[in-house]
Amino acid sequence: MVLQELKKIWTPMRVILLILVSVLMYTSFLSPNVRRFDTGGNGFDAFQEKMRISKEWIENYGDTIEPEEYSKIEKGFEEIIAQISVNMSQKEIFNECGVGSYEEFLVYETNAVNGKEGFDYEKYKEMREQLFVDTSYNSVYLQEYQKMMVDYEKAAVGNNAILPWEVSIYTTDFLMYLSLWCFITVLLISAPVMVNDVASNMNKEQYSSKVGRRIYKVQYWCTIVSVLFTEIIVIVAGMAIWSTTDTFVFSGAGLNSFMSLREPSLNIWYADLFTLFIVIALLLGIGVGSITFCLSSRSSNVISMLMKVTPLAVVAGMYILGLGNAFYKNNVFYGLVHIPGIEVIMAGVIAVVGIVVNVANYKAIAKSRNM
Amino acid sequence: MCCIKEEIRKLSYNKVLIAFLTICLLFNAGVILASSNTSSELKTILQDYQPQSGKEIFKDIDGSGLGSMYYDERYIDSHILVALMHEKYQKLELPIEQLAKEQADLSTYAGELTPYVHRALFEYLTKAIMIEGILLFTFLVLETFFMEQHNKTLYTVYSSLRGRRIVFDKMFSVLLIGMLGMVILSCLSYFAFFQIWDFEKIWDANVASSFNYITDSDEPFLWKPFITWTSFTVKQYFCATLVLMVGIWLAWWLLSMMTVLVNKRISVAIGILAGGLIIPFFGLILFRQLPELPELYCLNTFSITVNVYYSHMWFTDQGYHTILPWQETLSVILHLVLGLLGVFVGYHVFRRKDVC
């Protein structure tokens, strides 16, 4: 019986449809978030340099910056400037222009770019090319280093984790679209199964005996197992793709980062974001899959099923899209109720409702004598 | 005539239809409440309302200068499309002059709250109603056309020529019930909206006010002025939007009819209709990543889905998303014409094909 029900779910057309939908979802919504972490291309990107500095600080100081460690960071910046100044003193062009230090170079740069007299733009360009030649630094690196120091000094007490705000935003966006991907696969698996039995009047034969009525349980469990199986495949694929971004180095960093103006609603680490989103996706899969299964069993034909499932899909879709900024205080759900972890609680409620609805539906079928 | 009454009766007695419309109404109520957090501030603004408190912006805007941000970007690999974009923005200069002459930019509209008001009405509520209408017509067409298949009366009904002509009764019953349902839904939704948002003093304001602007993640401009092809008051813009919305519903109704007439299988029909709605949406993201094939992106912008997606920017230049002036209107007319032709051809195919 179980095998037969699984065969009904896993038809070749459905598998092809799942693959097509997955490709569309990945290329449209998930890959842009992954591509932001690409290190290829010419020139120096501010975000890439920020990532580089953050990883260096994590390697040297751990996931948080304590005040005594911050003084080492300030000293580190001075050492970099000193190294650049030594490098400059060995190059003729800087001596020619009377630029002896990095600060003097910045002043020359401002004046040359503004076309001030006495400051040659061509010489400035030559100095800019020579400035970092024998070093592993660049102007964007220094800029971002200074910005990060300013951010630390301005940050509230307790906000000392090293987690660039871009990483937390892109991660939550990625996980939100991953949840949407899971949700769509859940609908494709759980919606069509029961309605085919009802439309072909097979359920009347199935439910004509006490033993036959138990098939509802078998069908339900096969659907839920299939839903969870598909979701796990999608989640594993998503995590494998996300691992290419090299952001798991921030796993131990709290969301209370000095580099972010957003305030977390839960005291969790970056790695916990993934765990919580996986829990949300699985709970939502169980809940939505269960409700869709029940609606499908109560629909006399496919169109009736679609009319019932579409509003559910829209509401659930909006819940998932509302997971942007999840676990931060500017999340739309937190903003309404001010309950930490409301995002997970809502998914849990949906799962419980789905299970309760199906238990009630099964009891109604088991008790009914007339089909 | 008796067949049309029967078809109407079959559709209108469908409890799921009523449940669907009720859920849509509740959803619209949720959308209205969620987007109405600044409605009380609007009442405060309207107490000392001055019709003209905006800034002069149109005198400094040049159509070609505005267009230069779009010219050699998305359509760069197609000379024809680039030429059409150039032409579109040259044609925009006349409307800009007209708007400047009428001092449309000085119009207050809803003052500092203009973007919220405009978004609440035209982006959230109207778009939701449009999508609900498309879904309703899809469900009604599928329901009515596959009813005989479900009830196993297919062979009896379609075995004669008169029986096959029942498709016209079905067509018009879907049109009547669909339009009636959407009129009731729209009236109730807009009634609720205008109870919360006081538009009494806003109706005669110009939508091209300097307080109104377009923000779109796909735009090179942070805040682009709302430059319409002709001068619209808010009332006129709202009416034009409603007319175009009805046009979209009619076009979708015709395309759905064409799909079910040429298909025997409900799953194929559902697949085609779902694909027709979903693929253009994904196309907006995917075709943009194929700069060697700009024609794909351009063609996609004529689809119903993309028109609905950018409905809050209707009757403006719409940047990358159009290559012709009034493209959204032309697109709907094109769909209506193709739909009518499609239904005509579809009926002839249906009349001749076997039912088994």
C-alpha cells in the first residue's frame, strides 16, 4: 500500500516539474545572492575588502572585538600606514611631489582631483599606481578598515560581534528564497494526490470498509515523508551552494554586530540563522503540506482544489516573503507583536494547525457511514 | 438562451467560487489595513490643504537626457530596439512640455504622503484585484469547460454540432459571472479603501505632481519623476487604470478560452495557463541576464504578467520595461485582438476534433 501511494506521488512528470521549478527558483532568486560574494573581476570592491578585513580580524581576535583587542586593531592600522609610508619613501615620484606620508598623499589627491594649482593630476595618477605596489593593501582596504574602526567606536555597548551587515542581509534573503523554493515543492507534491482519487471516485471504494478508511493515514504519511524528503534535498543543495560564499567563517559571530545598525530580536549566532530557517522550512512544509492534503481530499476536481489551495499558497507565500530581516527587530512580524522568535512560532502554529486539521478530517472519514 | 441560463446557474451555485471571492475580499481588507498606517496623517494634511505646493521640476527635465540613462543598456545588441527607445524618449518631450505648461508638478496630490497613497491604491490594492480577477477567470473557464469531462456527459453533449455550440454559452456565462464577481469584489474593496483614505480633496490633483515619484530596484534613478504621456488628474488616472484592468481581464478570458478549446486534457490546459502567467515573471529576471538576446526581454514586456507587475507605473515612460509610448495599452489591445482570433480558430479546431 505504501509503495503504491509513493508511486502516485513520485510520477515522472512531477519529478521533471520539480527539477524545472528548482532550476527557475535557483537562477532567478538564489544565485544573485550567491554571486554577490564572487571575488572575480577587476578592481577592488568595498564589500570584498570588508569581508577580507572581517576574516582577518576573526582569525586574529575571534568572533568579537573586546576593548583591549580594539587597541591592537588601531595599532595595526598605524603599522599599515607606516609600511605604506616606508614604501613611498623608496619611490622617486613621491619625493618629487613632496609627499612623505599617506596623509600627505590624501591631501595631494583631493587637491589634484579638484584641479587646484600646484597639484599635477598626472603625477597624482602615477603616485596612485605606485602607492601599494609592494604591499598587499589598496586604497579601498584602508577606507573600509577606517570605516570599520569608526563603526566600532559608534556601536552600542554589547554590539561587538564581527558580522558585516551585508552578510546577514544576503544570508537572510538567500534563506528566505530557499524557504520559498521548499514551499513550492511542497505544494507540487501535496496538492494533486488526493484530488485524483476523489475525482475518479476511487475514495468511495477505498472508504467503503473500515480497513479501507485507514488508507487516508497511509496517504497522509506518504505525502508528509515525501514533502520532508524533498525539502531536505533542497536544503542540502542550498547549503552546499551557500558554502561556496565562504561565509561560514562568521558562524560563531552574534547578530549583535558593531557593523550593523539593525538590532537583533533574538540573542543568536550567525550559524543559528541557518538552523532556525531550516526548522521554519520543515515546520512550514509539514503545515502547508498537511493543509493542502486535506483541502485536496475535500475537492471533487482539480479546479475546485486549485481554488482552495491558491489562497493558502498566497498567504503562505506572503508569510515567507515576510521573513526578510528575520530575527531582527525591523522584521514585519516582530514589528506587529514584539515577541522574539515569532517567525519560528508562526511556522510551528501552521504545522500544528495542519496536523490537527488532518486528524479531524481522518476522524470524520472514519466515522462516516455514507460516502 | 436556456443553455446560457443553465451554464450561469452551474457556475453561480458553486460554493467554492463564493468561498474564493470571500477569501479575496478578506485578503484585500488585509492589504488595505496593512498599507493604511499613514491614512490618519493624510487627514491632518487635508485640513490645511493647498492644491499647489509642489516644486517646479519639468522645466529642467529633457526627454532625451532622461532617456540617455536607458539607451545603450539592456537593448544594446539590437539596433531596432535602441532606435525605438530613442524615439520613445524624443516623443516624451512633448508631454513634459505639456505637464510643465499645466504646472502639473506644482500639484500637491497628497503632499509628503503622496508615494504612500499612490502605492497603497495603485500598487498594492489595484494589483491585488487585478491578479484576483485573472485567477477567477482562469478558474471559471477551467471549471465550466471541464465540467462535462468530470460529469461524464462529454460524449452526449459534444456529439452534435448544436452541442458543440454550447461553448459560446459557456464563454458568455464565464464573462457574466466573472465580471459580476469582480465588480462586486472591486466595489467592496475600493469602498473600504476610500473609507480609510480620504480622497475628497485629492481627486482633482495631478498624478505627475513633484511629490510623486517612481522607485524601482531596476531603475538607474533613485527617485524618478512620475511623467505621464498625457496630463491625468488622480480621478482620470484611476478611471484609466480601471478600464485597462478590465481590458486585461477580458484579454485573459479570451486567452484562457482559446487554451481550453484546443486542449482535451485539463492538466495540459492548467499547465499552459500557469506557464503563461509564471514564465513572463521569471523572464523579467532571467532574460535580463541574456544581453545577447535583448529581443527576448523586449517581447516579455508585452505579456499580461509584466503589465500587471508594473501596473503602478502605467501611462508613464516605464524606463527599460517599454519600448513604445502607451505600450501597456497597446499590449492589452494586442492581446484582445489575438484572443479574439485565437477563440475563432480554437472554436473551429474544437468543432472538428474528436472528444475521445
